[in-house]
Amino acid sequence: MDDDTGTSTPAPVLAVRGLTKRYPGVLALDGMDLEVRPHEVVGLIGENGAGKSTLLKSLVGLARPDAGSIAVRGETVRLRGVAHAASVGIGMVFQEQSLVPNITVAENIMLGSEGAGVRGGLFRWKRMAELAQVQLDKIGSAVSPRARTDSLTFAQRQMVEVAKVLALEERTAHEPVVLLDEPTSVLERDEVETLFAQVRRLRERASVVFVSHRLDEVLEISDRVYVLRNGRVVAEVNPAEVDATDLHHLLIGRESTHSHYHDDAQQEAAGEVRLSVRDLQTAGCDKVSFEIHVGEVLGVAGVQGSGREELCRALFGAVPRARGQVLLDGKRVKLDSPRGAVLAGIGYVPSERRTEGVVSAMSVKENLSMAHVGAVCRGPMIDGRREHDLVDKWVSRLGIRTPSGDTRIGTLSGGNQQKVVLARWMISDHLRLLILDHPTRGLDVGAKSEVYELIRELAASGCAVLLLSDTLEEALAMSHRVLVMKDGQVTACLDAPRGAKPDPVAIMEAMV
Amino acid sequence: MAADATPHAPPRSLEPAPLAGAPAPGAGGDGDKGNGTAASTALPGRARVSRNADVVQTWASLIALGVLVVVFAAISPQFRTLGNLQQIIDAAAVLAVLATGITFVLLLGAIDLSLPGVIGACAMTVSLLVANSRNDNDLGLLGVGLTIGLGAMFGLLSGVLSTRLRIPTFMTTLGMSAIGIGIATILFGGSRPVVLDENLNAWATSRIGGFTLMSLIAVAAVATGWAIQRWTRVGRYAAAIGGGEDIVALSGVSVARYKALAFGVAGAFYGLGAVMVTARLGSGVVEAGAGLDFAAITAAVIGGTLLSGGRGGVLQSMIGVVALTVLANGLILTGVSPYVQQAVQGVIVVLAVAVAVWPVRHRLGVVK
């Protein structure tokens, strides 16, 4: 394809028109339009849930859009999978590393399309290494194709992934479109520089779509930036003409504050400290210190990789080798097991409801009494009547819509499942701290509102709540204070009293 | 008993108090990378652990084997004779072939319990295809070839059932074993076929350079297995699938196909193993494979093949085979009761697995 330096807009390599994808309860893509032109780096930014990952998945055939079209070099395609996407020249470097660790670099680069590297069913290792070297040379990587992949550093592996995607060229006779999904999230600053140098080199022979939570990086590397919100493109900007603050405004949007957060129910937090964390250190968290007061909701804001997920898992004792001083009502808590955390009065509502929150093959009753079976036991036996009474009480108190306590929880709606998970912790009189990891993820508006109401009630009853939100808006509306994390460290802590919530832009600035 | 909220234990101090400003201690002795920020070096460090674990495990197996040899050699003069070496190799022959086969399945991260049934069916088949006391067949080597093919079919069937119907391999292969025993029992039909094929019987009896023909066939089979693992797609992809099945699938490889093929390769080796057992026994026996599934898995694991897949290989499994055989041989020569011997083997396999997963125990998550 011709090198284009002129002012006329060249025909797009990739054109997305009206792309729509609905998941149960969520409209992930809502008529998205965008295009990628030859030899440019297109930046994509958006909050969690803005539709970035669904878009990328659709572009490599891992999600089937419900409506709209994807055209590659003017031809509409219905992508059936990664292999098909690769055959038309679209390749993706996945956010989570997608190299097999126990095989060589050359094998990873050529995986599934060894070409001349395998003849007559036999691997020709020398040829494999040469072919892989061609790809590595394209990005100037010094990694040996014969090295075992798990002997490389993360940055080196990221390069190998790019080389792997570049190998597409050999198969399509066209210049490929390379999708980079959060390629910098695990890299150090100097590694990012190296990657950027490679991306600029890559632009000579491909088009690049660059997705990142880090706005400064997107502005630095991209030729054009699309801002996504709620499944659509809300702005297309030229990085030379905007600054990070403009982007923050675009990201957050203007419509906000609904009554469904039950703002009026926010009560003053008490003075005494419930939880005090000093120098918490774990993989992804670097010397994090903060306090939560009795009856307070502390929101934790941060992008993916900020360390906030690790923080809440560590507080629940679910991360090995977490260190630091954690005091609950002045008493030390050991972070060595979830069991210890439960005994100390800490509850945890995980973000992955279906795999970590509920056991879907078990009944509502069993799921509800799971963490405090002791409360319904008489001696070593579970007392059926007591359990039954307890479950009935909570089902009616929280308005859980279920035919009976014996119904399989998997058959309930997400909102009702989540209420069972919340009830699991609320049945304990000793609950002192509840950690909520994306408690409203995947819930519809009505269910969300009910969950918010429960959180308000809990806080009013004196329980301290640590809240990781899906959106910044939610964190602001629900919290008394918002802790902002970035790259494993606390970068800000803002007061968010009722009626005087801080400006989301300020938080966004501390996040990215 | 109500779950008490207050921990009564006196507040024990958190062990390594983090020192402000001090460099983070590397995660478990692997940190030779310069300490940048503590948080981000943790990830590459983890990869390094698994890399090291591979090498450490192979050396650990070799050292364990060395220790066994030294101990037995010190206790028993009989142990340190050339004759005993030939005996050990001969005794290891069948297990070596079976362990080679099962390695391909274990590399996938799958399990294969079909061995007793497949061996039973194949043993009966070969004894009825070569010259025997029951019928007029005299297919000779062709019969051996057909039997190996039958083994491969069994393996392929296990693989296809597991991948197409999405049944755990644990279950399909257990069922396949029962099917194999059933077929073997039908073939047995009440009277045991005695092998009259001189060439086949010679596998166990005739020697070249003091080694039985069977030992040499086993060595050739192991070499073939190693070549398959190193140079063919099924071998390489088996390891890759064990290392990251999703990734392999996302690269456009038909994972189901190569899984089934890996089971097929394993089955072919079981077929050969059945022929060897039959040659040794001199007749077709339904229970020829009893207990060999446990022995083969044990051997592979002792050699450093990880049951969760992706780690180990044919040569590593051979370390395990020799170690197990030396153990059995040494226990006999040093006069340990045969009743105790089996228990000793059991203890050793549990220890071997514990040692193998030790470096990666934090990452294993839920163990089922």
C-alpha cells in the first residue's frame, strides 16, 4: 500500500459501521462507528464498560455483533474467529499475555501457522528459528527465537507478541491491522519507551489500534483518538489539539447524579476508626495506607492494573504473601487466609459473581448460610429449621425474589443472586467490614438501585464498607471518601460528603 | 458453635515487617533482577520460578535416582553387578514404553486411566493373531502391527470422546478401560491362548550383548517417542496445549484434533507394551495391564512431568521409570518384604508430586 503523507484522507483499512452487541442486561456496543486508515496509530480510550473490549473482541471474531458491519479494505467480513481474522490481516496482542510459556519463542511466533517451519509433519528447528527471526527483526527485537518463552522478561514477551502478530503479513499479502489491548499495563516506564519505539516502527508496515487506560500514553503515541462511552464513539480528537483535561471531560460525560444512589440516605460516618491499613505490600500494591471509619463507605477508584483489586483481595486474606499492618478495631488481623478474615468480621463480595460469588448448583439457602454455617448449627449438625427460618427472614428482609429457599441459585437473576451474597455477610452480627468488589457489575438499573440501598443500610448500621465501583460516578455517589490508586499506590484521597461531591475530573486526573 | 468474630489468639506479629525504603525481598529467592519498583518485579519473578522449577525438578529426579543407586549398591553386593543392570533394564522395558505413551497425555494436562483395559484387549488380540494354541492365525509381525494400531484406535477414541462430548478425560479413559477389559474377556472366551510364535517369544528370551530383545525394542520405542515429542506437531502441540490451551486455540490451532492425536500416540505405545507383556507371559492374559496405569503415571510424575500439564517429557519420564525399577529391584535384593514394597511405592509417588508442585504451590489455586 502506498505511503500516504498527503492531506487527502486515504481509504480506510478497517471500517466499523453501526456495530451493536447486546449481552444480557448490557448494551455493550451501541452503534459504534470508527475507521482505521493505513499507517496510522489509532488510540481508543473509554472507562470500564465503554465498549473497548467488546469492540476488540468483535474485530478478531471472538464476539459476534448483533448488528452493524466490519469492512476490511472495503470488503464486508463476518469474522468467525481468531484464525479467520488473521487470514484477513487483523491480529491482536491480548491484554493478558498470550504466549505459551513452556515452548520456544519461535514456536510461539509461528504457532498454528508454521509454514515452511514444518515439513512432512516434522519440525525443522533451524528453519523455524530463521522464520521467527524475520519477524523479530521487523521490530528490532534482540530476543533469541530459540529461547524458552518463560525465560523472557515481560517487556520482551510483549515484543514477541507483537512479532507474532506481524507474522500475519506473510499470510495475507496485505499490511496487517494490529490491535494492542492495554499493552503497557504491565510495563515499566523505560519498557514503555521501547514499546513505543517499536509501535512507531510498526506503523511503517501496519496500522495500529492502541487501547490504554493511560491517557498520556494514548496522546503520545496516537495519530487520532476515539473516545468511547456507553458503547459508542462520543468524540474523535486530534491528540495535538487536546490535552488530558479535555479528554477527562469527554470520558465522563455530562449526564450524571441519579436518585437511584439514594443520596439522601448517606449518613455521617462516626469518628472512630474501624480499619487501619499501614504499608500494605503485595503483588500489584505498593505500601498502601488508609483508614476506614465506623459507618463509612470508602470508594476506591483506579483503572485496571492500579492495584485496587489486589488490595481488596489482600485485605480478605486471599493473596499469598501479603505484608503490612492491618488493624481492625485496634486489633491486628493476619492476612493469611479468608477464614481468618471471616473470623475477624470481614466479608467479601467478589466481582466474579458466577465463579466466586455463588455456587450456582446449590440452593439459595446453602449459598446464604455458607460463610456462617455455625449460626444455624446445633452441635455438629446443621439444624434444618433454624436454617430455614434464617433464610426466610433474610429473603423477605432483602426482598430476594425466589420461589423458595431451596431453589437453585443459578436460576435467579443476577440482582437476586447478588442480594443473597450480601445477605451471606449481613446475617453475621459481627460484620465489621464488608469489601464490595464491583457489586453492581452486570446488574440492571433496578437491581443496582436495590444494592445501593443495601449498602446505605449497612453503613447506617455501623458497618464499614470498602467499595470498588464499576464507574467513577457510582464510587462518588456512594462513598464518604474516595481513595484513588494508580500503579499500586494511593495517589489521592478526597472527601465526598453528601451534597458536595468532588469533581470527577480531579479523580480522573489522579487515576491516569 | 457460632463463628466468633474476635480472634482470641494474642496478636502475633506479622512475620517480615516491611521496612520502609528497603528493597523488597525477591519473591522466593528468584529475584536476580535489579529491584525496580517492588510491585512490578513480582510478575517476571513468577515466570522465573516456573522456568527454574523445570530444571530443578529434572535434577531432583536424577539426584533421587542417584541416591537410590548409591544406597542399594552400598547395601547389596548383588546390586552392583552387570547382570543386575541387564535385569533392571529388562524389567523396566514394558514400563518404559507405557510411560512414554502416557507422557503425551500428561503433557496435555489430561489423565489416562485406560491403560489396564487397552493392554488387556491388545494382549488378547496379539495372542490370537500370531501363531497360538486357539486358532490357525499366524500373522507374525503383521499381528504385532495390527495390535499397535488397535491400541492407537483406543487412544483416539478416548481423545475424541473427551474433546467432542466434553467429558473429563478421567471419566472417558476409566470407561475405556472397562470397555477394553470387556473386549479382552470376550476374546479370552474361557481358554487362555498360548503364544506359539517363536519370534514373539524370543522378545523375552533371546539376548543381544546380554540385553534381552525386549530391552532393545523398548529403547527404540522410547527414542521414537522422544522424536515424536521433539519434532512432530502432535508432540509440540501437546506441550503447548498443556502450557496454555486457550492461547493455542486463539492462535487458530485445532486443539481438539491434537488432543485426540496425543491420546492416539499414547494408545499406540500401550499396544506395543501389551505385545511385550504377552511375549513375556507367553500367553494372552486379560489382566496383563493391572496396576500398570498407576506405575506409568507414577514413573512420569517422579520424572518431573506435572499432572497439570505442560511440563516434563519422555526423557524425564524415563528417569522415573528407572528410579521405580531400581527401587523395586533394590528392595528385593535387600530383602524387604514384598508386602511393604507396594506401600513404599505409594509413599514415593505422593512425595514426588509434593516436591514437584512445591515451587508453584501458590499458583495452583483450587485443587480438585
